[in-house]
Amino acid sequence: MADKTKSKNKRKFFGGSYLPVFNKLLIAAVIGCFAGYLISMNCLAIRGFELKEKRVLLTAKYKENEKLEIDIMNLESYKELDKRIAGFGFVKVNNLDLIFARDNLAKK
């Protein structure tokens, strides 16, 4: 008798009312996993695009920084030259009158 009840329970589970419910749960789980995969891939793609934009911005900032550092070095060297020239005691020339004579340039 115990064998007959076991076989009835097996038939009821695999061929009876539990199988459609199990199939529906299995299909829902597969669809849920697929949706989760799509959502995670979408998030990764968005992060990738943001990362690329930030890399482009960072590269532009590095180039701008290099240009500014070169400008700073130029200004510092001009400042140093001004200090050295001021030490020689030269007289500053405000106006310069030029006389043109026979294709030669002469100072007045």
C-alpha cells in the first residue's frame, strides 16, 4: 500500500496540479534573471560612457595645466630678466625719434 501512495504522490506532482505551477515559477525566475541581467548591463554601459567623458575632460585639463605651467615659467623668466636689467641701471627710453636718410636708419 505504501508503494501505491508514493506512486500516486509522484503522479500528482509530476503529472498533476503541481507541474504547471512549477513551470510558471521557473519561467518567472528565468524572466527575472534576464531582466536583472539587462538592468545590470545597462548600468555598466552608462558608467562606461560617463567614465569615457570624464577621461576626455581629464585629458583636456592636463593639457590646459601643461600650457599654464609653461606660461608660468615664461613669466617667471621675464620677471628674472627684469630684475637683472634693473640692476644694470639703464635709462628707460620713452620716445624715440627716427630720421630716414638714404635707405639708412639713424637716431636723432
